[in-house]
Amino acid sequence: MPSELRLGAGLAALILLAAAPLAAEPPLTVDAVIARPSTEARVYKLTGEAVAHETLSASFPAGGRIAEMLVAEGDRVTAGEKLARIESVQQEQAVRAAEAGVATAEASYRKAREDSARQDALLERGATTRSARDAAADQLRAAEATVAQAHADLDRAKKALSDTVLLAPAAATVTDRKAEPGQVVGAAQPVLELALGHSFDAVFEVPEVMLTSFPTAPMVTLTRLNAPGKPFRGVVHEISPLVDQARGTVKVTVRIIDPPPGLGYGDPLIGSVTRPGGQRISLPWSAMSATEKGPAVWVIDPETRVAHLRRIDVLRYETGKIVVRSGLKAGEEVVTLGSNLLYPGRTVRVKEEE
């Protein structure tokens, strides 16, 4: 045999020996899922607190030093019940001075009335002049005005004394004490925060961007932090027009429709809302791979069972899964576990097929 033929036969044998292991490589066993679009519903959850639907800040009409606080946070009070008291030494002295003024004015009035009556009698007998009788009548009218002024001063002093005691305007619950005994407060400065009635609201600090996700105000599902298995309902009642510059949040108030028994002011609440969406394909996070151009997944050819790397566009990443915007079709088979061992053209076998 010529040397050229022997050399060609040897090279052919080497090529066949080198190619034999590749042809005999068994399919790689992987896990896979079928890409199926499903209705996407996103659930947003935030933590807030329960507050009173109607609140009132109680304050003294006049300033002074607080002598006594008669209620504490959480106390239920009735209409007219005493809540607090400021020092009233000056007001009591003013009342006593006004009472003395009334007594003096009334004594002067009685004397003027007697003088006027005596002048009338003397004038009838011709024992006095008409000018003297008119002067006595003028003194009587002046005494009447002095009595009226003295009674007005007494009423004003008594009102100032009554203003040193803070009374509950209606049946309410004390939610906050804003002052303590010994503290000097000004006129109309809030001393107590009162919750009127038994209605509840829930207050949440909502990120501004989240408000753009809902065209209309959604129904809110609420749960207490210590009782998550007992949900109740709420509706959006008010959205603040202001954005917190430091946190980028908006204050949203939710009216609680059916508050559960035992719910208290300040209790932490979890509010959740659901936003329905369109049909999207979701894949487990383990299906993610990548190319130099971005995210990708391994798709299995249904006939040849060969895996091919395909570029996809990811809408968003969520806990445990990715939501695909484009790049996959319904019914395609995607490798989830084992993609790190794949290369283009590798034959695979899904674990369930074994």
C-alpha cells in the first residue's frame, strides 16, 4: 500500500476515534417548565396604624399653669366630665372683687331709689324744687347702670373662673396627653387629644409612585399585626395632596368599614390591595441565564430535544420568579435546573421523561 494511502487511512481513523465520544455523549438531565401565560395580579402591602375617625384637640380658653390632669391616655370620658384644671388664684380673687362691687352698687342703688322717692313726695307737697327732684332721678338712673355694670363684671369673672376647668365636650376616648401638671400653657394650646365616637380609620404612608398604579381607589383588605388570620375591610377615604419631601410618601387615610372587636387606637395594621394585570409568562428564578446582551433562558426544541439559548426581555424581578415581557411563546419548554451545564446544541432529557 502506498505511503500516502496509509497516511490518509490513519488520519481518518484518528478523526473517527475523536468524534466517537462526542456522538456517544448521553443527554443531560434537567428540570424544565412549560411557559404558560397567566393573569398577573400584584398585591401591595403596607403597615399603618388605627386612628380615630373623628378627633378633637381640647384646650383652655386662657393661658396658665396646669394644676391637675384628671385623665390619662385610654380613659373613656362622658360629656361634661372634668379633664384638667389650671391654677385659678387670680380668677377667684377677681370673682370676690366683682361680688364686692355688686354689693356696693346695689347699696348705692337702694340709697338713690330712696332719695328719688323722697324728692317725689316733697315735690308733691311743695317742699322741694323740681330741679332737686330731677337730680335725684338722674342719680337713680346712674345707680341702675352701675348695678348692671357690676353684674356684668361678676358674670365675666365667673366665666373666667369656670374656664380654668377643662370639660369634655362629648363622650370620647383620651388618645394623647400633650401637657403635664406644672406646665405653663397658652390660650388655645392643645392639652388633650380626644377621639369622638367609635369609628376607626387606618393611616398609611404610601410611596408616591404606587398611587399611579391604580386608576381608581381600590378596596383595602386590613389585618391586625397580632391577628393576621382575621381580615376586615376598608375604603380609601382621603389622600393628602402633599408629598413628604424626606421620604417621598403620601398620607392615605382608609375608612374601616367593619372594625373587629378589641381594635384600639394606635394598633398596627397591615393593609393590602390587589391590582389585576394582563396575561404574562412567569418563570422560576433558576431559569435565568444571560448573554452579553442581557437576560436569556434555555429553550428546548420539542423535536430534537436540543437546548438553545434565547434572549428575553424581563418586565420585572419578584421574589422567587421573573416576569417576562417578551421573547417567549406559550407552550415552549424552558430549562429551570441544570442550565449552568448547558452549551448550544446540547441534547437534554427532562427529569420527568426518565
